[in-house]
Amino acid sequence: MDERRFDMLAAAYVRGCALETGAPELPARLSDAPLEELDEAELAALLRAGAASGLKLHAFKGTKTLLPRVKKVLGFLRGLDFDGLVDVGSGRGAFLVPFLAQFPDARAAAVDLLPYRAEFWRRLAAGGVPGLCSLCGDFAALEFEPRSADVVTLLEVLEHMPEPETAVRQALRVARRFVVVSVPSQPDDNPEHIQLLTKARLTALFAAAGCARLNFDGVNGHLILVASVPEEG
């Protein structure tokens, strides 16, 4: 994975913030030129301007901070020829930022319940990531076209949901090919984790939604599931 891609994403976020809020103030070259045309000094100038205006850019640290579960999912995606991904619960970008760095030409939708998270992704898109869109709301209630993305990711989100079955049904409706899930594999003391989704429980949830082709893996305290979406008809 090219580390420069993380700097380009950080620069896009700085530019998106400048477009929406007017800060930081940027010269025309830095605000208007395609990111790919900016040299290292210009990218560095954008990042300095962002930091000086108080923007938090830690989401774009690069590959040194990649979590093992994120590496596992990215490894799976590298083996696919896919068109379009919906990432549910994009949050601070632990997965989606590295995904965008790894697949700069991919179409991706970032979905988050929290308006300030959705704002982050909207500004990143506006600053120069044209394949990205940001959606704010409950994934299960959003109006996606059926089979509108090859892959839907539910990474570290189902354990937060009172009714995870609704998100599973929606994911299987939206995805053409795969739904990828990661969840904690053991109980923990996080009060926001209100579900313990074991292999047996996930199998039952997906079976109830009509999906039986499941491949499980694990890494560092997390269970990873790749569900193959049944063909239509």
C-alpha cells in the first residue's frame, strides 16, 4: 500500500474542510489542482495548513497503525474484482481510510449514525475523493437499491445494535456478492457492546435471512465472517 495515498487522503480532507468552512485558507493551486498532480512539498503544505487550523488528521496515519482485523479484510478484498462497497459504521475510519488508500478508484459509501462522523466523510469526498459518498442514518432504514454494491462491510458494528438481524437482512439485500462482518470474539467490558455474536449466533442470524454460505476466520480477539450472497431466483 502506497503511503503517499494516506497523505493524499489527508490533503483531500483539508481541502474539503476549506470548501465547507473557509478554513484553512488555501491558495488556488492547493485548493483546485487534482490531488494526483500535487508534489510532495504541496501535499506537505496542505497538511501543515490543516494542522495549523486545528484539524485532526490522525485518521490518516498510514499502514503502521493498521489493525490486524483490517489487514485481514483488505487481504480478502484484494483478491476480488469488485464494483462498489458500502461500509456500515465507518466511524473514525479504521477500515475505510486504508480501504480508500488501497483502492483509490473504488466506489464507496460511508454510512454512520452520527452526524459529525458523516460530516468527516462528506468533507473528505468533497476535497477530492469522487468515488466516495457519505450517508447519515440507520443503515437498516436507508433506501438502497437492491444489489447495488458488490460488498457490504459490517465491521465492529453488529455488537452495538439492539436488533442486529435488521442490519444483516439489509446487508444481504444491498450486497450483490459478499457481506463481510467482524465482531469481538469474547465478552469485554465495553458498555456499548450489547451483543456477543458467536459463530453459532451469526450463523443463525444469516440463516434466518436466507444466507447459508458462510466462511469464518479469526484474528486477535475478533471473529471475521465472509457471507456469500445467494444468487437471485
